[in-house]
Amino acid sequence: MTTPKSAAHAGLSRRQFLGLGAGLASAALASAALPGLAHSGSGIKSSVPDSAQVITHINTGERQVCLTFDDLWSEYFTLKIGRAFFERGIRLTLFPIGIAVQNNLNRPNQGYADLYPRLRDMGHEFGSHLFTHRPIHGFSVEQLIAEELEPSLDVMRQALGREFRPVGIRPPYGIVTEEMKQVAEQYGYPLILWGMDSQDAICTKQQCDEQCIPEAEAQADVLLRYQEGDVPDLCFQENCEERCVDTIISNYETYLRPGAIILHHALKTSYLAIPRVMKLLRNWNMQPLPLSSFLGNRSL
Ligand SMILES: [Zn+2]
């Protein structure tokens, strides 16, 4: 078994990482692993917690939703997103991957040395998205604790400079196993999935690639290198992020319900979507709350 800090995992490129996430996330949705609220005509169905609570949404008569952002792979967009909502008086619930936090700790001279305390001071709160972002199928309880949960808590303690209690655990790809439930119960943390996927990651994976060569630069010599396998990818998409914003807004218009826990990722496309998301939430009179407030005293 590889260790959490092995190069094999830490060395995942953002592109490989994103691709894996988007594919499995859609697989999880397709297999109805998530009791999505989108299909409930009369409102939101209850999630069905057994030993540990698995939460995808809240049964509430209030027009409240919870905005969550996963991964935090990009410090640049994480900070921009955190600030944009802070300036609008909205608190987010963030689920950073442990490796992303560790990367942040390992490069204090990149301009984001206090990223996590800054986000906390803006009022945003944190859950655990585990450490390596591997699919946890087949992981034992001991393995989940030693290789995933504890390292994720440890880096957050280091990043925040104090004790850290996550608001909940969001297993990567929404994969919930019996072993994961046992760990959550042992620690007393709820398992937090989502009831609405903005599909920002799926859209980015399908339509955008930051490593691709813009059409204007696709000269003959570049094409030749591409054919020789030197260039990672070639695409002729323009304004892909803006088109993905349309996808995000369309998902909101179709699937948003009161009580929804909404899944975003700290990607450019979700950053660009913020003004339109905010306008939609205002028009629909939906109040975004962080998870801790959202969960407080409400029936699950
Ligand atoms: Zn993730």
C-alpha cells in the first residue's frame, strides 16, 4: 500500500486529478449513490443515516442553502472565491484535500502563506475531504484513519496553527463505505455529501483544459510536436469557462431547492459564476449559510 505522502499521489497533475474527480463524481450520481433532491417533485427526500449520519440536504421550510467548495487545489482561485463571498457577507463551507493543504504549507513563498487562516478569518469554515483524494473502496477502518483522516486533520492543524475540528467529512467522489461510516461515527463527524452538483468540475473536464494550446498558437511546429507526443493536449475551445458558467447556472435553475447542499470546486469557472449565482439566489430569495449554521437544530 502506498503511503499518503507518496509521490504517486502527491504528484498527480491538476489535470489528471480533475479528470479522475469528474468521472467518478458522475458515476456516483449515475448510480444513485446520492439521494439527489433533483428528482423529488414535492420537495426534498430525507437522507437515510444509519450509524453515522450521511447528509445531502436538510429538511427545512426556510429558503436556505449551503454553498460548499471542494478540493482547493488552486490557491489562487480559492482565495478569489473566498474573498468574493466574504465581500458579499456569505460564509462558505470548504473541503480542502489534505495534499492541497500540504502543498500550501510547503511553499510559503508563493504568496499564499496564510491562506487557511485568512479564509477562516473571513468566516468560512472547513471540513475534511481526506488526504489523498483516492477512491476509498476497499479501505479498512485503520487505513482510512491512518492514511486519510488523521493526515488531513494534521495538515489543517498546521495550516491553522490550532486545534481543528472539521464540520464534517466529505469522502472524495461521495463514496461512502461501511468502513467510512464507522470512522465517522468513531470521531463523531457527520458525512457530508451534496444534493446539488453545480457540475463545475465535470464541465471543466469536458470543455476546458488549461494545458491545451489555443487555436491561434497551433502552428505547424506545435502540431508536429503534438503528434510526437510532446505537447499534452490540443483544443480549439474558446471561452470554455464562460460556457461552463452557463452550465452551472442552468443546473441551479433546474435543481436548486431549499435545503440543498450545493457542490462546487475552487475552479476558475465557479469563480466566474459567482455574480450570476448570487443574482439567482437573490431572485429566488435563498439564503446561503455555512454548514454548521445550516445543520443547527434542524431535522435531518
Ligand atoms: Zn474532491
